[in-house]
Amino acid sequence: MTTTLRSGHRITRALLIGIAMAVLAACSTTVVREPSASSPARQTSQGKPGATVRVQRGDTLYGIAFRNGVDVNDLARWNSLSAPYTIYPGQSLKLFPGSGVSRPPATTATTTPTKPATGTTTRPVPPPAPVTRPTAPPAPASSGFSWRWPADGHLIGRFVAGDASKQGVDIAGSSGQAVRAAADGVVVYSGAGLVGYGELIIVKHSEAWLSAYGHNRKRLVNEGQSVKAGQQIAEMGSSGASREMLHFEIRHNGKPVDPLQYLPPR
């Protein structure tokens, strides 16, 4: 009887040791966790590979970025410039990231095997044409704030994507009429150095959003000045235009977008 009990204790002890070893082995297994998704980075400009611009007297980095359709933050980074973005007449600025040299992918030559001649010629059947379905235009990016109309008057010109002469909307009015800031921001350009815009004001609303007000008769704000939505910043005029009107643009990461997608209906 004593021998049987001892044998039973040995078996039980062996089972407990085996279970403990299995648990330890399981605990020593390395657990790999997937990294958490980071917040999306700000969209960067593609720039103009290989292109440069020479700074002229009166130029500002914001003006150069606006004229070339790139984001000022990207332009500064491509040229190793830090705030307040001091540039000098005669200075050459790259309008592209890195070297800007793009190489075509290597191609591999393929040889079509020659088939032995036969008495019957078989013409290849062309594959069916792909079915093209119309795609909906992309939804406009959200700016995160409300826009106001920059001037009273009827619309005489609309935005046309890809048309360099229609990158915003034109609002008819009278000479001296109030031109107002479309949203809170800081004036980053106030001058007449951009050909085709006349007396121009550019307001920065965030790192990604700008608005522009062209053809003014008189500018009432200076660079570096903070403005509030609805505040008068200029008097309407015809500088650089054939009639009294306001040319208004909204730009996202340096690229013009349709202002009518952001302005309230009226």
C-alpha cells in the first residue's frame, strides 16, 4: 500500500513539472506587435523637376511659391531656408526636391519566337476594348474653417482646372469697393510684383491654406499683419485688369482649388 502511494505521488509530481515547463515555454515566446499608424503627413508639392528661378528685386519666398504653384514650406525646405525666409536678388532657387533627375525604368528586350510557316495563316483576335467608366471628381479637401465672400458683386469669371488664367473667381464691382479677408489669417504678401495680378494681397490661414486678392486699387494691410474674417484689407480696382473687379483664389498646399467649393452659397 505504501509503495502504491509513493508511486502515485511520483506520477503526480512528474505531471506538475511537465505542466510548469510548458507554461514557461509559452511565456518565453516573443510577441510581435504591429506599430500604430501615424497621423498622415502634410501633402508635399511635386514641384517642377529641373526648374530653377532667379530672385528679382522685391521678390519674397511666398510670392515665388505662389507664382509657381508650389507650397512655400516645400520651397523653403528644397533650398535649405528657414524662417523668416530671407532671399536676395540674383539668388537661384530650386523649384523641385532633391536632384530632380528622373530616370526611366530599365526595359528588357523581348524576342518573339519565330513560328514555322504553315499553309494556313491565322490572324490574331484583338482583345476586347476596356470598358471606361466615368469617375467622379475627387471631393474637395476640408480646410477646417469657414470662408466668407471677399467682396459683394456678381460673378463674372469661374475657376477652370488646369487653366493658368482661371485659377480663381472674378467678382465684378466698383472702384474703391471694400475687399475683405475671407478667413482669419496673416498677410504674407502685399505688393505688385506678380505679373497679371496687379496690386495683390496673399493671406496665410494655416500651414496648408492661402487666399489671394488681386487687381486692387489700394492695399490697406502690410506683410506680417494679422487679419480677421470680414476685415477690409483692400479697395477694389482694376490694376492689371481691364475693368474694376476682384480676382480671388484659394490655394491648398500651393495648388489652386475652386473657391466655389468653399465659399457659402449666395
